[in-house]
Amino acid sequence: MEVVSQEPLPPFVYVPAEPSDDDRMRIDVRRLTNGQKAIVVYSALDRLRRGAGADARWMVAASAELVRLASAQDVTRILVDADLTATGTRPRRWGA
């Protein structure tokens, strides 16, 4: 698992997510241009709002548990504090 960040991964992260049909939260898994799977996380709530948009739904996750769960889903990268608004790939707003 590669963590793409300028800082060490904090103990807890903010993750763009949306409710699923089974009353759980679903994390947005992205496919990179090289075919790898990645998730985007944020080290602080203000960074999530800046990077994913003020209307993005989110959840807090323990980093160690998130890495474990992501690995089980063949996610190979965790992108920390990525600016999704600049690339036009903001998470879809739930219910929109």
C-alpha cells in the first residue's frame, strides 16, 4: 500500500463517502490511469472541504483500519489531501 502524502498519515482521516443501501458508508474508490485502485483521504476537515468541495459527504476513519480494509479491496494507493476540485473529479453528491 502506497500512501501518497507530504506528511505521515495521521491516526484518523476524513474520507469522502456516501450512505449505501445497507446503512453503511461507501468510500469512493477511484481507478487511476494505470489501472490501480486508490482512495482519497484528508488530514483535516477544512482540507476535505477545500479538496473535495464544501458539499462533499464524509466520514472519519482510523487510518490503520482504513489501510487494512482498502488492502482487502485491492486498493494500492491512498492519496492524502488531494485537490479533486481542480481536476473536475469531485465526489458525487449523494442524492444528486
